[in-house]
Amino acid sequence: MPPERATNNTFEERAWRSVASGWKPLYGSFDHQGFSLEAHDFPLEAPLDWGRSFHPESVELCLNLGGSAVLECRGKKTSLAAGSAIFYRVGSEALAAAREAGQRHRFITLECRRDWLLRTLAGHDEATEPLLREGLHRANAPTVVSTVRPLSEAAVARCEELWKPPVVPPAQSLWFQARVLELVAEFFYPAPDEFFCDRQKRLARERVARVREILESRLAEPPSLEELSRQVGVSQFYLSRIFSQETRTTIPQFLRQLRMERAATLLQAGTHNVTEAAFAVGYSSLGHFSKNFCEVMGCCPTLYPQARNLGKK
């Protein structure tokens, strides 16, 4: 029989009780079917012990869309930034994991029992990632954490679809089955060979795209350069350099442009006056807002709606 939609699992319910509706089982059941696909989306005011959700003798893939986390085994720490993927096999040693406070955490997990993986990968397991392959055929193998892999724009888009499947309800079981197998194929096998320079260019584009997404979603309270660099997993200097190379502008200049364009949209719609528009995009000084608006949009904010309408005639 094909797997059914996600069923309740007491272990997971206990582990995610503190985030309430921020945990959403999507498909499968770890206990009954051997795997579970879950979506997570919640803010944290205090650090969260993420390791409580890990099953013994399991392999879990985490596709981390937002928020920072740290995994630790045998004294070695692995940091997980937004826009990256990692898998870990929980074996004979404890795996500690924590998610950081003061952030919104958005991620997808696929947790697999060892016996389900063996059946699913039968005949193809010798080509899997070495860290995964070592523990497939024996219980109590050492706990391992893979290297962090950046998520491509296409992978991020596929993750976003999991929250709202683009198919009618009767077809969702088939759709989720395909997504689960796609994740196994994409992340439990080595990535295709890629020239170093091409990989660096691709990573730079993906990191810049991620910064743009973060800034667009946080115009009123934009993150610092330090926080941005932590979320995309590079140094502040390197992030500033690749952003300027990709966009031909600096991060502060790009943020200012975004804010003024958003304010202009609010003013044109008539839903906000100048003061309200300034506050909506994160300005507490009306004088500073007006000066920047004039420089970016070419006229003062009080005259913008009229000037815009005249330009359309």
C-alpha cells in the first residue's frame, strides 16, 4: 500500500510541544512507515533543544531555510546557517543540537529509519554519501554529521512548495511520495562534479539572492551586516564584496532603494500618509526619510502621488 498522509507520532509531539503549530507533520510516520516529512516555522525567544526530536538509529535530512543552529558530536561543532542543507545519522553517540534564540526558524526535515533506507536504496546504496553508507548495514554505528551543503534556488523553491502542495488533495499522497524520493536522491548521494570557479560563482549568486530575500522581508527592522553574514554563512567582508559584484550596489544602498520603493507604493495606494509610510519602512526620523526619498524617487514624498499620476497622463 502507498504511504498515507502524515500521522501523529507521540515522540515528535513531545519534542515540538513548545512551538505548538510551528511544527507541521506533512507526510509519513517514522514509527509505522519508516520515515516522516515535517515542516517547521516558528520564532524563538529562548534557545531550543532541537536534539530532543532525533530518533535513535535514524538518518535525518534538514533543509534549513531560516534561522541558525548548531550540532555537536564528540566535541566537534557544526554550524547550520539559513539556505543550507545537512544530514546526520544518530548512532552510538549522543548528538546535541540547538536552535538559536531571537530568530525565526523555517526548515524541512526528512527523518528515516535505517531499515526503510535500506529497502528504499536497495541496489543503489553503494553510491550514497560515504558517511551515510557506513552505517546503513549495521546497528550502533558511530553518530556522524555531514558537511553543510548550500541550497540552490531551485531546492528552496521546492521546499516552499511543501507547505502548500500544488496539486488537488486526492493527488497529494502521490505528490509527497515523489518529493520524498527526490530528496533522498538529491541529498543522500554526492553532488555532481562542478568546476571550482563555477561553484564559487553559483554560491555567490545564491548567497546574494538569500540576502535580498531577507532584506525584503525585514524592511522595518533590517538585520545588521553581522547577522546577515551569519545567516548566509560567510564573513562580513566577503558578503559585502560578492553583493557589490552581483548587484553593482552596496547592501546599505540596496536596502535604501527597497525601502523607498516600498514607501512609494504605500503612498501611491493612498493607504499611508508620509509619516505612516516612513514608519512602515523603518524610519523614525521624518526628515531623514524625506531626504532619502527625494534622492531615490526624484521628488519629495508629499508630492509623490500627484507627480506619479501626472506622469501617467
